[in-house]
Amino acid sequence: MPRIRKIIPGVDPKLLIKDAAKLLPNPTRRLFLRGATSLGALTFFTGCDIVDGDSAERVLRRVSRFNDAAQAWLFDPNKLAPTYPASAITKPFPFNAYYQEDEAPEVAAEGFKLEVGGMIDNKEPWMLDRLYALPQETQITRHVCVEGWSAIGQWTGVRLSEFLRRLGADTRAKYVWFQCAEGYSNTIDMPTALHPQTQLTFKFADEILPRKYGFPMKCRIPTKLGFKNPKHVIGIHVTDKNLGGYWEDQGYNWFSGL
Amino acid sequence: MTTATAENSQTPPVAQAVIHPLWVRITHWINVLAMIVMIGSGWEIYNASPLFAFVFPKSITLGGWLAGALLWHFAAMWVLAINGIVYVVLGLVTGRFRRMLFPIRPREVVATVRDALTFRLSHADLSVYNAVQRLLYLGVILAGIVIVLSGLAIWKPVQMQELTALFGGYDAARYVHFFAMATIVGFLVIHILLAVLVPKSLRAIVTGR
């Protein structure tokens, strides 16, 4: 029976559906092949049950690794994401996470230190005022969610490549790993980390990044899907090991380039 | 082998006429599988952020949840694309498209529709498509090209931003992708219905004759 979207005043139906999709219990999430009549047809046509159980999931994950490589190959380090005029900014900019807005982590500004580690020379943590003193740029770009919707926002911060330079990072390393206050984590490839629009973001719409958008900082990556843009970043590590990420570990494609 | 040759020369040419050569049959059935996966997983992906005030019932979607559907979609896309390229290239190179799909004359389309509605449509020779078949097959090939291009525009709105712009931007490309799907599903309903009504057409796409 089709679920018809009911319009409830004051509730964003888009967010409701989205939450419903995300808050599926874990066992359901793992079963990619559940309740699909079309799969019955597939079995019927092929005469074999290729889509039952772990083997299908293994094959799909292997193809996803292949797709990581294909996307890395397609990624042009000099190609900029389209930018937009201020009039194109989506208002209000949607809040989106695997938790409710009032459950967003609260990171105290006072005493905050960004931990940095891995293949870098200067491992001294960074206080906020020192971060805010870095040279900053503003971008108005499109945030594309893995769910399909998109929104245009304005972010201000330091180029991640510039920050990595100041850390004395070995940019021959393969990955940059982000650790987030709420337990979220994310690993990105070095070419994307060095892309001119990849930004360690301190401001949204000219104001200090509010809690809901990722205080104290997020990593804005307009060449990747939204979930590859970690919020509430508290640690950055340069590494040769792909440490995965919150959604990637559950089956979402790792590279997720745009 | 000599016997076979002798037999062949004695059989009237009409009886041995192949309606669908092997490459058409192979690409057709690979396409069936790829499309079932693409459409089923595409509906699940649509449900994560619906464009309209409806979602597809879970029982007819594929993937279980968004991540699963995306895995299926981006795996089957390779099968769909490679198979589609082989089909289109062979269709052009062998002259099958030109021979089978053209010309399409509006007057013949009207006449065919009239014959169909009055149950006078001939199915005697399956190797010649009537005007409506030509129109529908050409239309679904074009819809296939549009769905692949709009899909690329959604998947890579930065790396392929020129293509995305051609569709009117990221959000517009999602609608194009949806309507191309709706067009193809609409075609499939007619296609399958007619194949069932004229069973020997089903035999032709399996055995070739």
C-alpha cells in the first residue's frame, strides 16, 4: 500500500520521510534485499537465487569499491564546483543529521582545542582564536544530499590545503580523517582534501557556525555528497589508512564524489 | 555440413528469416535484468526524497533502504550502460535501426492505431514493424539515452556540470530523470501487454524466429 505523504502544519514532510528512512532499525538496514517483488522477477528470469543472502551484498560492496576507483579517476582536482549569487541561497537552510536538531552536540567554545595528528609535523592542538585568525574565503555552493535533495548555502573558512600546509602535513599521504564531537567520523581522499574549494569552515551565512550546522567547525566539500562534509569537527588526522566513516561503514559509497 | 547446405538451399527463404538476430536477443534480455534492478532501486532512492506527494510501495522497491538501493543502482548502471552502448552501436552499424525504425509517417501511425482499435491489425510478419511500433521503439531508445544522460547529470553535478547545466541544473535533472523513468515504465506496460497478446512475438525475442 502506498504511503501517502500527509502534510502536517509546522512539520517539514521532506524531513519526516527522510528521518523515517534513516531511522530504520539496524537489522533492516543490513538486509539490502528485503521485500522486493522485483527481485522475485529477477530470480524468475535468471532461474537462480543470486540475490539472496550475503553473497549479493559482498558483490555489491565490491562494485562499490570499484566505483570509488572510477570516481577518483573522474575527479578533476582543478574543476571547481559551480558557485552561485547570494540571491540563490536556500532559506532556511535545511538541518539534516541522524539525530534531531536539539540533539546536536554542544561543543563549548571556551577551552576548545582542535586535535591534529597523523603524518604531520606540528601536532600542537589549535585554539579557536588561532583558527579564526587564518586566511579565510567565502563560497556559495550547492550542498547535495545522498537522499537527492539539494540546498545552496554560504560557508566561510580556511582552505583545508592551507591548513594542512601549516600543519606540515605529508600530502603524499592517501587520506584525511575527521573525528567529530557526536561520534561521527569521515575519511576523505587526499586529492579532494587539497581541492581549492575544500574548506575548514567556521562561518555559515557570515555568522559563527551555529550549533545545528556544526559548531565549532565543519569541513565543507562541495565536490562530495553532504554526508562527506563532517560537522562538529574536533580532530583531524593525516593518514595512509582508510578509516571509513559513520555512513560508509553501513553501506554508503565511500568516495561519494559529485 | 553438405547436407545442411543442401537443406538450407531447399528451404524457402521466408521460413529461415531471422526476425531478431542473436545480438538483439542477448542485449534485450540483459537489458531486462538491468532495467528491473535500475527501476526497482531507483524507486527506493526516490522514496528517500520524493519529488511528488507519493512514494513507491516498499513491496515493489529494491534495496531495503537508501544505501542498499544506491549499491544496486550504481552496480546495475554499468550493465545497463555497457549493454546499451553495444545495442545502439550495433543498431546503427548493422543498419537495423534504419531498416526497422524508419521511416515513421504520421499518416501510417494514424492508420495503424485505427486498425488496432478495430482489431484489423496484421501480425503476420513480425520482421516488419508497423508505424506505431517504430514510433514507440524509437521513442524508448531516446528515453533510454535521456535517462542515462540525466542520471550522469545527477551523479556528477560537479565533474559533469556542463551536462547538468544542459538539463537546467541539478534539481531539474532529477525531474528529467524521473519523467524518463515514467516514460520507459509506460512503454513497458504497453510492450509487455502486447507481447502477451501476440505470443509468437515472445517466441521471436527468445529463439529469434
